[in-house]
Amino acid sequence: MNEQKEKKEIFKRNFLKVKALYKQKKYRETIELGGKLQQIANSVKLVGLINKARKNELKDFLKKGFQAHKQLSRQKNWPEGIEVLKEIISADNRNEKAKALLKKDKIRYIDEQLHSEVKKELIKNQEYEKLYKFYQKLYLLFPNYKKLKQEIREAEKLILKKRRQDESEFIKESIQKTKTLFEQGKYEESAQAAKEVLKYTDGESKAAVILLKKASRFNTKDTEKKLAKKLENLIASLEQEFKDDPKGFVRI
């Protein structure tokens, strides 16, 4: 019985403290102490006070959040403004005002980036792969922005165009290398270079096909010529050895 009475006294004293904290607008302390007090005993008044403290705490948080966002918007600091709005929505996921502002800020930030010097430099230097990655980061921020989607499609076209140009230049240089090797009489190397071009183009380079046939034909002739010359030298060498030492040879 004494224990029950003691609990009541503790609850009473601390409930008065909770009320005092609430009147002082110390809502976080009100919630924390009220939560501890609920472990001793619960009451409708205590629950009501805690709920009111939570609502007021949220109200204060939203007020400060929107004020901070307003200041950041004046500075056109969209990234930090976006983070503030995300925090507001995390605390109050039904806050339509914050959601609308978040969408606007994302669009403003993306538009700013689409007109930035970074983008201009990437295009100027034909760094289209980097431009695509630049757009992808923005896409993650707001995937439904039509203007950004169009920019991404344009970047993809530029990447393909640049690749074709690079491939064309590489093929042209490789064909020239093949011709130079042929002109230098390096038929085997020329044929190998032509094979590399055909491998790179999936057999679609007509110039490489012609050069390969030509280089292979001349290489065969050159090989036969070299072989005939070796054989001629060998016969001449044997004839000389026979003259010098006829007894060293066995007649058949």
C-alpha cells in the first residue's frame, strides 16, 4: 500500500515538472520526461500533454525549417535548400507545401546546372561521356524532368557520333599504316595490319580486304623468291665444296 502511495507521489511531483516544462515551451524535455513518467503510471492528462508537446515541437521545427529554406532560396543555394526540405518532409511526410517547394528547387537547380560553365566546357572539349555522367547525377535528383531527359538523349547521340568519328579516324590511320608497310616491302607486316583492321571492323572494310589479298600475294611471291635464292646459294656452296674436295662427296 505504501509503495502504491509513493508511486502516486512521484507521479504527481513529476507531472507538475512536465507541465512546467511545457509552459516554458521546452517541448523536447516535456516529451522525454513525460515518456519516463508513463513507465510509472499513465493518465489521459499526461498523454494529452505529451501529444500537445509533440505537435508544438513539430510546429516549431517546421517554422524554423521554412525560414531557413527561405533564406537559402534568396541566396539561390538550391542544394542546401533541398536538404532542408527533405528534413521537413522526413519529420512531416504529409507536408504538401514542403513537397511542392522541393520539386521547384530541384528543377531550379537542374536548370542552373544545364546552363552552367561546367556543361559548356564539356561540350566545347567534346567530353560527351563526362557530360552524360554529369546529366545522370542530375537525373537521380529528379528523374521525371522532361527537359533533362531530352538533354540526356542529346548527349547519347553526341557520344555515338563521336565514337563513329573516332572509329573512322582509327580505321583511316590503320589503312594508311597498312599501305606504308606494303610500300616498304614489308608484306607480312602489311597483311597482319590489314587483318587487324578487318577484325576491328568485323570484316566490313573493303580497303583492308583488298590490301590483305595484295599483301598476302606479294608476301607469298617474296617468300618463294627468298626460298629460291636460298636454294641457289646452297647449290652454289655445294658446287664450290665439291670442287675443293671431290672425295668428300659420295657419288650416287
